[in-house]
Amino acid sequence: MSASAPGDRRIAFINPFGTAAFDAIIEETLVPYAAAGTVVDVVHLEGVPANIDYYYPMHLMQMAIFDEVRRLEEKGYDAVVVGCCYDPGVRVARELVDIPVVGPLEAAMNHASYFGHSFTIVTDHQKARPWL
């Protein structure tokens, strides 16, 4: 995690897949687009499954997300992004903290509504279709 100056906004992006393998590319992709005065820290979960295509692994990931979101709020973060298009645990996490918790699927769907009356979601996994 990077250090922040007093007055900076701090946003944590949770890579929820139980591996640091994606942290660098996430950071390279997001940080250049952060507003001035905004620090984006990419963190990943430990001890969770790397694949949540089934409900039990997703449940394990969600439980870890709840703990991590509470920890991040205690550390002074202003917002949290849960970086998975299933938006695992986002709605429940919002009930646990007083900071915004954002999921990319919900955010993208809300943003799409500004550009038209319909949109399409493309997925690479058949099991994701009913969830999405």
C-alpha cells in the first residue's frame, strides 16, 4: 500500500481472488486515472479460493470481503471497490460500514443507463449467465 498525505482521499481496491498475481496490472490500470488528491491502494485477500464459479467458494470469498471491508474502514479508507464483476458481497458489505462500497458490475450497469435504454453483458463462463 502506498502512503497518503493528510487530506488525500484513500480508495482501496480489493482484488478478491486470493492471489497477488493481478495486483500489479490492476494498479497500472487504475492509478493513472485517479483524481488529484486520491490515493488508490490495491490489496488482495489471503486464504480464499482463486475461482468463484461455484457458490461455496464465492461464499468463502464474501466472508473474507466482509472482514476486509471493515478493516479498511478502520484504517481510514474513504471508499472500497470489490474488484470482481460478480460484485461478491457488495450489498452486505455496505451494511457493515459507513463508507461507500462499490462493485464494478453495478457501477457499469448504472453508467450504461446514461447512454441508452438497453445494454449487453458478455461473459466467458456459462455458469455466470444467470448470476449476471
